[in-house]
Amino acid sequence: MKISDEIKGDVAIIHLEGKVMGGPDATMFHGKLHELVNSGKKKVVVDLGKVEWMSSIGLGMLISALTTMKNNNGELRLSNVTKGIQSLLTITRLVTIFETRDTIDEAIKSFKG
């Protein structure tokens, strides 16, 4: 998995690419998320548009990220959710927990204030 981030205004965007399988990927992702939270970011978008495949551990990684954001009075959105990940979210009923948007810009606009 490759991970990169960018800041647009007061929103941090984490781009994931490749296969998301947990393990070292989860460590890297959580390190980046905590770095952003510790720098004061309260709004995070996780861009999944280039994710080829995600394991259940990868899904757990997203759940943990959502929990981290909520525990720090922040918000998390998923953008560019692929059909495969959308199916995974639907099957696990997590589709009701995550806020998803078709594009990064739509995700950014969905934040309050």
C-alpha cells in the first residue's frame, strides 16, 4: 500500500493506493492519522479511489480511524469508494457508520463549517 496526504484548507486528505491489508499498512496509516490529529486537524478525508483490494483488517483500519477522529472531536469521510469496497461496507453493514462521498471535493464540502 502507498499512502500520501495533502491539506486543502482545514481538511486533511489521506490518499491510499494499492492493496490495503493491515499489518505494516495499518501502522503506517495510523501513524499518519495521529500526526494529522496531533497537528490540530479535525476533518479528514480518506481517498480510496486507487485501492485495488481491501482485507477485513484493512476495513478494521478504517473503523479505528473513525474512532480516533470521533475521540478527538473530529470527523472522517471516505471518498472515491470503489465498487468492491462499497460491497464490503454493505455486507458488513458498515455503510451506515461511514459517511461516503463520490469525490474528494464533495467530501470536503460535506463537513460542517
